[in-house]
Amino acid sequence: MPHVSEKVHTGRHFLTNPGIEIECGFGLTSLQLTKAVADANNELGILPLSLWRCIDLKSTGSVVGAYLASAIARETGAIVNPIEKGHPDVLPARAANASEVALRNYPVGLEIKGTCGNTPKGTLLKAGENRCNLLSGITWQAHHQEVRRLLGIIWDFDSLIRETPSPVITAGFYSATLSRDCWGTISGTTGRNTKVSGMRASGKEKMAAGAIFVLNRNCYAERYAQLLGPLSIA
């Protein structure tokens, strides 16, 4: 295994769909995305396992998404939305001059949602343990039902970067044709719970049809196809 400070070119480990080019106020090709994912995975791999054991999966997912958004921005000349709850996550460079109000719901850009998938109730997994063979479902969540264009990623703990496992982005999917019907009923509408809507089967089928890359390692491609539907990927 390489030393921690060395970069592993994880892009070469992906099965990819080279024909996809996302236009979201800036251009993002399959090659650029897999390069950004490889960079994000390398950066995540440098961080110690003790960090992931100190935070929950939701927080880990937020860190994974933040690293990917930054890597995509670097690769394309875009910018990360500077507003914590701004939408979308990555914006064209011209948005740097936009007001705070505009950045909260900018008209173009790339929205990123991540998931590590669902496991059966009662499954006990420690941070660092691979989830692929135990997955029972894959669901992306949004805070409302208006998300129409989405880059959905899946991540898992894997030893791709070094012997000590770290969060690794294992697959990416994109759809520009999601509708309200692709999202379920909003939960958490009372109390202090975060309001979320889970993606329905119709949305997952659209995401699977827009598969951009899957890590060619372990069971990922096979398992994700079982849970989402046939993947349009090499």
C-alpha cells in the first residue's frame, strides 16, 4: 500500500460512462467528475480513522460531500456555494458576485446528495467497516420535493487508499428529469426534526439510468444494480 502522503489515482478503478456531460451553469464531464472523485477520495484517505469513529454517519456524509464539492469546483473553475444551506452546492464562477439572498436558491448549479445506503434494522457496524454486502436499500434525501437536477453519490468505508479504511465515494449518478412524484412525503414536519423527503423508486430508476461511475471493486456495481435498477455503465 502507498504511504499516506502519496496520491492513489482512484479514477482508474472506476467503471465509467464517458458519454455524460452535465450542463449546470458550468460544464462537468465524466472525466472531470471521476478526477474530482479521485482527488476527494485521496484527501479523505489522509484523515485518521479515529475521526470517523468520533462522528456519526450523517456527519461523515457531510464531510464527504464537502470534499467532493470542493474538488469539483477546483476541476471546473466553479465555486462552492458559500452559504451553509445555500442551493445548489456548486455554482458557476459568476455567482461569486451574487447576494446572500440569491445564493440561498441560485438558479443554476450542481446539487449533490450523498448516501451510504440502508442496512437491516439491528445491523451493528462500526465506523470503518464495509457496508456493501449488507445494504438493503439506497435512498437519497432532500429537504423538499422540488429537486429536479441531482448528482447522487454513494459512499462506503473501504481500504482503497490505504490499509486503514476511510470513506470512499464509490458511485455517482445524475438525473436532470426528476419531478415531484420522484420524492416521497416530507417527514419531520413537526417538532425540531429536520424536514426530509426520501427518493421514490421512480426517481431511483432515473438515477440508475444516469450512472456516471461505479468503483470496480468488491460488490459495488452488482449490489447497486440490484437495489437501484440496471446501471447504464460500461
